[in-house]
Amino acid sequence: MQPAYVRPDSAVPAAWPTGDAYLHQSEATLPAVTYRDIFRDPRLQALIEQALVNNRDLAVAAANIAAAREQVRIQRAQQFPQVDAGIIATGADSGSDTSARYQAGLSIPSFEVDLFGRLRSLTDVQRNRYLATEAAARATRLALVSDIADAWLTYAADSSLLSIARDTVTSAEKSVKLTKARLEGGIAPRTDLRQAEQVLENAKADAADQRTALARDVNLLRLLVGAEVDPTLLPASIDQAAPTVAELPAGLDSQILLRRPDVVEAEFQLRAANAQIGAARAALFPRISLTGLLGFASSALTGLFSTGSFAWSAGADATYTIFQAGAGRANVRLTEAQKAAAVVTYQRTIQQAFREVADALARRGTIGEQLRARQAQREAAADTYLLTEARYRNGIDSFLGSLDAQRSYYSAQRTLVLSRLEAATNLVDLYRSLGGDSLLTTTPSA
């Protein structure tokens, strides 16, 4: 009674978008990759491996898989007869003599003959739900690896920002000292000193803020890893960390999205809905049940299993509900509607996956140009700051020009760090959105 399963149309184009924002890719399919291929820093790999063992979300996912697996076994057991064993003792008293009779037997209380596949379909339902649960666990592992990579890179960027703030504090302290000397010498006005102090205090505030950010980054990593984080596994700067994240080529054929864990989960849920229709259809037909007894009877316990004591009995019955006020057929229509919803959910999952990959590719196509521009901006700002500082020291320019140059240089440094972080996390987004990591198909213990 179960409909033949046919995979629905994926409802997405066969190729990724192309245009100015996208990089041209020539690969026909996505090569097999693992997180070690993408995240090549041994420190980051160590954190990921530690998290795959200790993370509490993964522990919950593993427990859900175990529960779903046992649910399949429980449901499948309904396709087989239940056999009970027992011994019954009865006694009689005739006045001068007391006798006892013992009966041992194996009985089958009730066994449904699955003529129309109802129990088999229900087993298929549970099996596909189990596989969907396993796919959901893989999605959890994929998200965990990506989140750790993002947190690790964010820590690297915050370390760079803290270093920039501290360097600016050192530079601003020298500027304040120089401006104070010029004020005391009657060369500079008090406004110059106050402006220099503003730059200094702003840099100090930023440094304090970055120390807080680093502490929060460590707290997040500790939560994701599920254990204390070894400080030696943390990067010193974004310049050090970003180059360790490798490029991930995207295939032109969007069918590679079918291997994403969330897409796989949606398809197994669809398969379960399809099997549910079979169970609902089969429920419209008669159920054939068998009961039986296979045992031995004897008037003496010592002769319980002697020759001639064997006896057996069996019976069968068939039941069919004549009137349910249409509930049976309504149940079939319900399962068909649930399958229709599962089809739409499956297609929407693929469409969402396609959009995530396309967005990541679009950013990948422009991030290189942005990085080059930010690098050139930082170099120009650094040169401008050196020149205006020298001109101010020699009394050629006012302090306002030097102050503006210092602020621009500070801003350009911070912007470049954030751009480098975005470029690195874009590679993480591609890894996450394309899905499929052979190292994450099972838990480490399995």
C-alpha cells in the first residue's frame, strides 16, 4: 500500500549565479573535503577535535540517534510474534490424597499477519525518522565546526584590534607629552593638548573594550569545545590566522546540495511521510491476528516433559471496522497532505541552501578587491600620519592636521582587520553552506 518513492524536483537552477559579483568556477563537482583540508592550522584542528568529543549539543544529538535507533527496533518487533512462557500449578484434595497438576507452555498472545504491509510501513516510517535524526546530528556537527572556526578567527581579529589600540595608546602618550611640552614652552595652545588627550583616552577605552571582547571570545570557545581552552591554541593576530583557512572551490552543479545534512534530513522526513501513507492505506483493510499455545501438561512435575504430555492449540480471527464515520479515509488524506507539506519543506530547504551558497560566492567574488583597497588605504593613511606628524614637529602644519591623520590611520588599521576577518569567515561560510564533510558522518566514538 506504500507509494513508490520518487525524489521531488530540487526547485533550484542547475548552476550557480554568474555575474560581476561571482567568481568563475570550472569545477563540475565539489571535490571531497574535510575540515582539515579547509582549516589547516593545527591549533584550530585540535580545538575542533576536542569539541567533537566534549560538546554537550553533540552529546544530546548522539542520545537522540540512539533513541531513534531503538524506536526502529521496537516498531520492527511488531512484525514478529510475541512468545510468552509460563507454568500453571493446580491442586486437588480427595480427603485422603492430595494431588497436584502442573502445566507449562509457550503462548503467542496475539500476532498480526501483515498482509497489507501496515506494520512494515510503520517500520519504514521509524527507520527514515531515525536516518533523519542522524542527518540532523551531522548538521549539528557541521555547525559546531563552523562556529568554532568563526570564534577562533574572531579571537584573532580582536587580538589584532587590541594590539592596534595599545600601539595607538603608546603613540598618543608620546603626542600628549610633546604637546604638553610645547604648551609649556608657549608654542602650542591648550586646545592642542586637549585634543591629544582625547585621542589617548579614546584609544585606552578601545583597549579596555578589546580585552573584554577577548575574554568573551574565550568564553564562547570554552562553551563550544565543552572544556577549558589551552591558551597556546589561540592565534595571536588575524594576519597569522586568516591565511590558514584554505579556499573551497564550489562546483557548478547545484545538485551537490543534496548531500547537505539539512537537505538529507528533509528528504528522510519526506520518505517517512511517504511510508506513513502506506500504513494509513493498509489500515483500511482487515487485520488478521493469530493466537496460539504450545505447551506440555502432566499430573506430576517429574513427568512434565514425558512422552504423551504434549498438547497444542491455535486460533485466528479477522477484524474489520465497518463504520468509522470516514475516519479511516480521512487518515489517508491526512498522511497525503503531510507528504505534500514534506515535499514543499524539502524543496524550500534546498532553495535556502542554494541561496546561502550563492550569497557566499557573491561575497567571495568581491572580497579580494575590497581587501586590496583596504590595504592601500591603510598604507596611505600610515604615510600621511608620518608626514603630518613630522610637519607638526617642525612647526609647518597645525596640530589639527596631525590629529586628523592619526585618527584616519587608526580607523584604517581597524577597518583592514575587520575586512581580513570577513574574508576568512567567508571561507567558513562556504564550507558550512556547501555541507558534506566525510569526517563528520559519524561521531568519534563510532
